[in-house]
Amino acid sequence: MLGDSAAVTVFTIGAFAVWGFALYWAWRQPRHRWYHVWVLGLITFFWWVGESTAIRLGKYDYAAFPPQLRVAFPSGGTPLNPGSLETWLRGLAIDKAPWERDPSCVITSFGIPLPVVAFEAALLFGFFRLSTRLLRSSKDKGWSQVRSAAATGGLCALLMVNAFAVLDPVVSTTKWCDPTVSDLTSTYLPFGLWTWFTTETHPGYWFGVPPINYGAWFLAAFVFGALARFDDEREGGIIKRYSWIGPYLLWSVPITVVYLAAVLVAKIFIDRWLVHGQEYLFSSPWFSAKAWQLGIIAALLIGALFALFAWGRRERDPRVHPRVRCAAALERRQTGRVLDLVRLAARIRARRRAR
């Protein structure tokens, strides 16, 4: 099995290659080149800021990656000396920080590895482009646009969760951070690209990975896919087909703030239901914590499937290059002229016979 340094090297090369291919594809598009390039850049920026926010809760660590590959958000404190940003985020959390239970479970840095951001952003970009190509755009206003956006977001979320339900247990390891309770999980195929800090509140039920992670994956992919598709379809949308990169850069930060705010609100809601949902509904728990948390994730996936099959409409006609469409139109026009000549000749012959 590869050692940690070899695994990091292979992953880094592969991640940058995947992101580079996505950029190459976007740049090679004959129409709206800057739009595609900007969407990839927006996803990358959005994912880096989102990861920089999530890691401040202390649930996982990227200690395997060297500092040269990690970029920290230019604000806040450090893991041992939290600033106002970390204090505010932890005030929203429903659980203690892992190191408050076990001092050894302190993350090494708030920096996010660029290969991780590149790989995840390229995946979401591909899933978003696939979703917008497979699902028909709504031509009606109002509720139809909402349904079309929900179907797009649902497909993005389904693809993202399914991908990382396989990848995350393979490349990550788990450290139990609750000495008062026995470890409830174990890990498999520990390449150790990142480490999950699990506790009694958030155990690694899915092969060492906490279900809350998949809730975050789902929400991030759904929010980006749904809001981007909705904004793209409405008349007064922010995302337009500009002829140069300047307007896109101006809108990048406001759009990212809107997306992150939506994800944060949704994540707080899901977190509370994962941990305290049975308290809200029943006088005493009906299900085990494992069944409840995995059931919440299953409910999210079922909801996405409903949005996809109930509100999504399959694109019937494939997108054809403009030159091909022009040639087809000319061919139909010439064919029509030939048919007119054939009909005229038939009428002439019929008149001659009548005489």
C-alpha cells in the first residue's frame, strides 16, 4: 500500500489534472467561453471558502498535506487561538469541539489543500454541466423555474453524494475523540489523506465517515446547482453571457456570499435534526442514533430523486453546433424547393393529360 507521502503525491497530480481538463474543456467551448471558465472558477472559489468555514468546526484535519499545498482563509485565528470567526461558528454548532473531549484531537491548520479543492470543484463542475445538459430548461416563469432548479440541484447532489460515499471511506481515516465512550466505528483502506474526528454525537457510521459529512456534501451541491440554474433561467439573473471576464469577476464575491449563506442555514437545520430530531418528534427515541442519522441522509436522497423525476424534464433534442444547425436549415430549405418543383411538374403533366 502506498505511504502517506506517495498517496498525497498521486492525489495531487490527479486532482490538478482533472481540474486542468475541466478548464481546457471550458476554454474550448465555441460559445460563451468566459461563462464556462467563470463557472469553474466560481465553484472553485465557493468550495475553498466553504471548506475554510467548515474546517473551523474542528471535525476533520488535513495533516497529511504539506503546508506548501494548503491555503488558509485570510481571516480569523488559529486552531489553538480561535478568533471571532471561529467563536461565532462554534456558537452555531450543536456539539463540543473534538479537542474539548480529547486534547489530542486538535487540527494542525485551518489551511485547505489546493488539490482537494481542485478535485472537488472539478467534480461539481462536471456534475452541474451534465445536469444542465440532461435536464430541459424551463421556459415558463415562477413555479416552473423553481421546479427546474430543484431538479438540477437534486441531480448534482445525488451524483456528488454517490461519488464521495465511495471515495471518502477509501482515502480518509478516523480518530475517535471521546475517551468516556468506546469507539463505535472502524476504518478501512486508510490512505489517510484526511482524518475525521468522531465523537459520540457524530460517530463514523459510514465506514468511519460521519453521516453529517454527506449531509454537507448534499447541501453544498444542491444549493449551488439549484441557485445557479434558477439564476441562469430568470430574466433578471446575475449570471449572464458576457463577452469578457470583467463582469463575472465583479459578481463572484456577492454570489459566493449568497451561496454560502444558503448552505450555512440549511446545514444548521440538518445538523440539529441529525442529533436532536427524535427529541423534537417523540417523547422518547424510537430509533437508534445510527438508524436515525443514516435515515436522514436517505430522506435527503429520496427528496432529490423526487425532485428529479417529478419536476425534471429530459432534454429531448441534443445541443448541436450552430454550423450544423445552419447546414440543416439550408438542407431543409433546398429539400422544400425540390419538392415544390416536383409538385409543379406533376401538375403540368396532369394538365397535359387532361387536354
